Amino acid sequence: MQIADTILDLIGNTPLVKLHKVTEGVAATVLVKLEYLNPGGSAKDRIAVRIIDAAERDGLLKPGGTIVEPTSGNTGVGLALVAQQRGYKCVFVLPDKVGEDKRNVLTAYGAEIVVTPTSVAPDDPDSYYSVSDRLAREIPGAFKPNQYFNPNGPLSHYETTGPEIWRDTDGTVTHFVAGVGTGGTITGTGRYLREISNDTVRIVGADPEGSVYSGGTGRPYLVEGVGEDFWPGAYDPTVVHEVIAVTDADSFAMTRRLALEEGILVGGSSGMAVVAALRLAETLTSDDTVVVLLPDGGRGYLGKIFNDGWMRSYGFTNAPAGHTVADLLT
Ligand code: PMP
């Protein structure tokens, strides 16, 4: 029998799959790790379990306690899922620009959301940072995971993602590529892979053009979940050999190609990571195996990256589309 006791037992051990079409002409093997197959739909399930385990162990989270975090995305889903299973309440603070679907995912798991105005400075009392700090102070038994600075984020990837990649490639991985948001994924996975390989695996970050990790100043970009305008404590730059900057246009075009040519429906940060991996892979040989982590699925982006009108409104004219009936009839 193969039956998981709870949904939390299904976090991690995501599969690797080889790319075939988008890698045409590339000698190296390029494998992608599908984090959207985690129960909450992203790599963030991994950090949620580890952060909550540690908070329980350290006495920061007691039975019936409340998790308070400013997050609109995948981290919220991971935390809400674990909190539901462990009997904690969740309050997520999000800016009003966050769409209804994203809010509804969080409330579906039983979380409460507090919406704050987008157009205020971070130090404004109404900003989403200020409101979450205040709620964490004022709600009795509140715990704030603080994913940008919590060492358990990178540790979760050191203990799970890294060993899975080493095991599933029989130690043949030569390069690891991941987008950088909090930096937890690349720091934890990269550290493990460097240690286990006697420091032969090369660790390559992918970053939206304009973000600090690739030398930018925080200029805005549209790809979600990656890039920063500050340096989070979860990121250790000494683990990373190189960071490749990718434009929104290239990230979104590749995100569409992954669905159209590989049957892999993922988010924009996944497309971004694959663009960086292919730029790297073009310089490698058939002895090399590149593993690219794809953080989440494409369902959350149907109204954006996979919507022609939205793409055109931002001038992304290089995005491939599927065939039309007219094509089929001629
Ligand atoms: N892609 C997406 C969609 C994400 O939500 C995140 C997490 N912010 C990342 C990539 C980057 O992961 P990390 O925070 O571990 O650097």
C-alpha cells in the first residue's frame, strides 16, 4: 500500500523531467524540477513546514496560535496549508493590487486576509509591512515567520531540495539554476550541492533585469516572486557563482514555450530560470547536466502571461501563441 497519512507527507520529492524542444541545439542535458507538484502548488510548501516546525520547537508558536505574515503569494498558501493541518490561525497582510483569485486561495484554506493600500511608503503606518508588524505585536500568541530573514527557509532546501536533486541524478548534476526571490531556494539547495560534490557543482542564479541580485537598483519588472530591491538575510551570495539577468519579455516568451513545446504549464519565474539555464547550457558540453528549479505552476497566471491582451498591453510581442483553426485548414 502507498497511502500518505496527511497532505503534509506529500510535500517534497518532486520529479525531474528532461527538456527536449526548447533545448534543441544544446549539447548539455537540461532537467527541470517541478515544484508545482507540491500539494500547495509551489516550492514554498517546503519552507512553510520547516518554519512552523522550528517555531513550535522554539516555543514561538503554541497550540491555537496565529501566524501573521505579509505575503500575497506562494508562501501564504504553504503557511495556510500547514496551519490548517496543525490547528493554527493565519492572518495574511496583502497590498490591494493583489488579485481576487490569489486572495481566495488563502481564504479557501481558512486564512484571514487584511488588505492594505499599495501606494504608500514602506514606513507608512498603513503599509503592508507596518500593518503586519502591528498585528504580530497585538494579536496574543502571534508568530511572524519573516520569510526574508528566517534561516529555516534556506535550511528546508538544504535538507530536502538539494538531497533530492543529488539522489535523482545519481550525483551527475553539474550545474544548478534557480530564480532568486528571498534567496532561500538557491542558498539552501546550492550549499548542499556544493558540499556533497566537493564543490564541483556550479550554482547559477536567475534574476529579473533591474533587481539587486544582478546589479540593478530595484527598477520595476513584472515577473512575480523573484528579484528584490534589498538584500534579504535568507540569501547568501557566497553560495552563488553567477547571476544571470533576464528581461520580462524573454521570461514570458519562454514561459509560453514551456507550455506549447514541452507540455509544462508553469509561472513566469520558471520561464525566467529556463532562459538563464539555456544561456548557461549553450556554453557547456554533453558531459554536463543542468538542473533548473521551476517554483510554481501556470494556473495562477492565466489572466496575465497566458492572456494575449494582457501581454500586448505591456508590449510583449515576442510571445509565441498556439495554432489557430485557420492554420489547420490551410
Ligand atoms: N518564483 C516564485 C513564483 C516564488 O513565489 C518565489 C518565492 N518568492 C521564487 C520564485 C523565489 O524563491 P526564493 O524565495 O526561495 O528565492
